[in-house]
Amino acid sequence: MARVSSVPADDPALELVIDFLNTYDDLATPPDRLSIQRVTELLDRHGQPALALRASDLESLRRLRERLRPAFASPDAAGKAAAVDDVLRTESARATVVVDDAGTVALRATGGDGPVGQLAVLLADVLARALSTGGADRFGTCAADPCHCVYLDRTRSARQRYCCQLCNDRMAAAAYRRRSRAANPGPA
């Protein structure tokens, strides 16, 4: 019997990672919705400190998005961990022991040069913690072609395949149409 991994704890920074990666959505028009304003809004929405991002940071943000995507898209835990580790190493992150208001002690990654580097360390740190507590099988990309959005599987059975209900419904409707055509092939 396969062991079902635990669901990573709710963390606004983890939701930030997902929203940041999903700024590229093949089903949206235009598919690439990444902008400095969008990142600033996402940081604010998820309760993260503002960063002094400039228009010249946009390409670096796109590269960061692509470097983090394998943390969800890789087929195995080693590939997911390697993607996170690559970002932490590239940004020269360092481990820091922190104590929160409740007195809980935790290890956190800090550092990163400039605002994009700081964002990279923040996102990679939260992914590393979630991977270690929830398991790599909880991170995935949408199975609804052509969508490739990322998701964190929070279902009890760990069987999520789609990023949202819309993609789930699209694929269910397509499967229904295929079954209907197979059962009723029509005139020859």
C-alpha cells in the first residue's frame, strides 16, 4: 500500500509561489502576464514585504519563474529538490535559525542579491520547507492539455490532476464527448 504524503501547512508564501509561476498560463490571453506591477500585487496579497523591483528586473523574473517550474513539473522528488537547490545555490542563500512569536524555532533560507535574488530565496525557501514536510508528490502541473499551470495537491487522497475546477471540467467534458463518439460512431 502506497503511503499518502501529508499536506504542507497553509503558508501565504507557498500560495505566492503558485501564483507567481502561474503568471504564465497557456489558456490566458496573453499567456505571459508577468509584470513588475503583478509581482508587487502578489507580494502584497500574500503578506510579503514589498521589494524595490524595477522594469529592468522583468527578464530576471521570467528566468526565475522558469528555474522554479521544475519544482512542480519534474517527475520525481530528486528533480523537484534539485530545482529548489539550484535556486538557493545560485542566489547564495544562507541558513538562518529564526524564532517566531510563538517561540517556535525554524531554519530559514535568507539572502539573495537585489530584489529578484531576495524573491528567489523567499520562494525557494518556502518550496524547500513544503517539499520536506508535504512530499514531492503533492506538487504538480495541470494534466489538462494545453494548460501547464502548477498546483499544490491539498486533497486527502493526493490524487489531484488539474490546477482548477475549470480544467477538471474541460477534461471531463472532452472525455464524455470521446465516449459518446465511440458508443455512437454515426453513419459510415
